[in-house]
Amino acid sequence: MLLVRYMLLLAVIGGLGACNSIETMTGEQIGCETREVKILESQFKRSGSKTTWCARCTGANAGGNYVCATNPSRDRVECRAVPPGPPCE
């Protein structure tokens, strides 16, 4: 019984480690350090979307706004640059 609990705990910890944060996924796509990614208050965030968001890099590679989208399992993400204004403001 103890062995089963131990194996279950390892599976849960391993699964959690595989999840990427929105900031990490976005940073990898837009060429920005994770700590420099700012998730913006946007139309997507206000509507409660978990798979689409707006972001901006605030560091040395600072640029414009990006709209990013992922699938529900968060194993893929795509970002594209967008002009100022809706939906990111």
C-alpha cells in the first residue's frame, strides 16, 4: 500500500513539473525572459479565457503587444504581434 501511494505521489509531482506557466510559454515564443513577461489586462482576461491572452515583454527585448493562444492541455502555444488597441487594451 505504501508503495502505491509513493508511486502516485511521484506521478503527480512529475505531472506538475511538466506544466509550463503562461509567462514561460509566452517568453519562449516572443524571445523574452520569463520574469520580463507581463500578462496584460485584456479583453481575453476580463472574459475569463484560460487559453488566449495578451502579453508584453518589459525587458531589454521590449516590444509591442502580443496575442498568444494555447490548447487546453498547454502543450503548444503561438503568439503574434498586434498593434496597440483592442483586444489587448
